[in-house]
Amino acid sequence: RMVGSRLSLARCISCESAMDGLAIGGVSAPMTAERPQQVKKQLSRRTPDAADGRKPTRMERAKAWTPEIEDQFRLQNSGFKSLDEYVDMYGEPERWPNELGGFISKTQLKSNGYFVYWRKFRECEDKHLAQVKIYYYD
């Protein structure tokens, strides 16, 4: 038993000498010093305005549920203000058939492009209605 442990210790020492100067466990992501600059560049490319450069003149909160409010809820949870902004970035969103309500079935997140899949029926409960913003443009 003693011989085996001495042998493994000898192997470890020889591995260390062969790997001098090499670091184990590198990082595939950029170093932390570089990341804030990259994030700032990405944020500066985004525009919170409407697709054609217009800014909203007025905003209201939703008071009652409608199918249009449901679509706004789904888009806003994906990071977009309006359907126009989504269409300019990713094209028309996929929808469930009209027999199932015609709601948006799949969106992509504004921040990273990951897909979000939505149910066939209402997801915006009454307790979330006040979170939905309705923007008006002139």
C-alpha cells in the first residue's frame, strides 16, 4: 500500500514539472475587465424608441384584459415596447391558430435572442395587468 501511494505522489510531481507555466481551468468568456466595455457597446446599439425613431408621447397602464393587452404582456416580458419594435428586430412573431385564441406563441428575448414559448391560453392574470404599459405615438 505504501508503494502505491509513493508511486502516485511521484506521478503528481512529474505532472507538475511537465505543466509548469500552464494554468488549469481557463475562461472561455472575456476577462472581467473587458466585459463592462462590451456591455456598454451592446446597450448603446439598442434603441428604446419605436421602430421608425418615434418616441411615445403618452403611456397608460392596462386596466382590463383584452387580447391586445395579452400580446403586449408577452412582448413586454420579452423586452420590447411594441409589436413594431419586435417586427423590426425578428420579424412577425409566431401565433397560435385563431381557434386557440390567436395569441403570440413564440418570441425571442431582446437581450440575447433566446426563445420564449407561450401557452395557448391567457397568461396575463389580473394581478399582472398594472405591469402592462400601453404606449401611444403621434
